[in-house]
Amino acid sequence: MAMAERMTAESRSKIMSAVKSRNTGPEMIVRRLLHSLGFRYHLHAKVIKGRLRPDIVFSGKKKVVYVHGCFWHVHKGCKGSHIPGSVFWQDKLARNSARDEATLQSLQEAGWEVLVIWECQLADRGWLRDELTSFLNKAKGQL
Ligand SMILES: [Zn+2]
């Protein structure tokens, strides 16, 4: 009985943290906006032979959209992105940044187009709508 209870609590907390990391507020804002604009996407679909799972995937267009938190992904020059003084955090954030760059490069090498939306940019919904629309409507390779 005690065992079963513990397992239930454990799996519940596992589910909760999965939900938290996948369905974050900023990503939901972008997803709702995309939906209202009539764009249909896949969530966390595997691209490039299953190596990467971008946030929002437009398989037919071969485009992906990431929604990045300014702190965790180190939005350079943004006031939401201060680097804490400790070496632990500096290393951690530097690793996040390096991973993001490597991901971006692999996607682009595999022919995917990538749009990164930063959390701080969500405040301007008009801008966000224009940005998403022009990214998704433009022909491949067109700037
Ligand atoms: Zn920012």
C-alpha cells in the first residue's frame, strides 16, 4: 500500500513536471496566436531523424518556431537576461546558449528554417502576429 502510494506520487510529480516544461506560458501564447491565425502545427515533433524536437513544427513548410525564455536561453542585450554571479550559473547558462546554437545549426544544415521568439517579445502582440505571419508565409529561402 505504502509502495503504491509512493509510486503514484512519484509518477504524478513526473507528469506535472513534464507538463510544466512542455506547456509553458510563453509557448502557449504563441500557439494560441498561431491557431487563431489559421496555422496548423505539430508539437515537439521529431525532426532530423528523431534527433531534435523543436517546440512548434510546421512539417509541410519545413519550418520551426522556438519560444525562448530570456533568462534560460540568454537573450543577449535583454533586461530579462541577467547572468548571475556564480560560476555554476554562468556555466549552466553558457551551456544552454551553446546547445541552442548547435541546435539552430543542425536544423539549418538539414534545410529547416527557424524562427526564435523571445519571451520579452510576446508583450507586443501586433509585432508578434506580423513576425509569425511573414515567417510562415514567405517562400523558402526568401529573406
Ligand atoms: Zn528578452
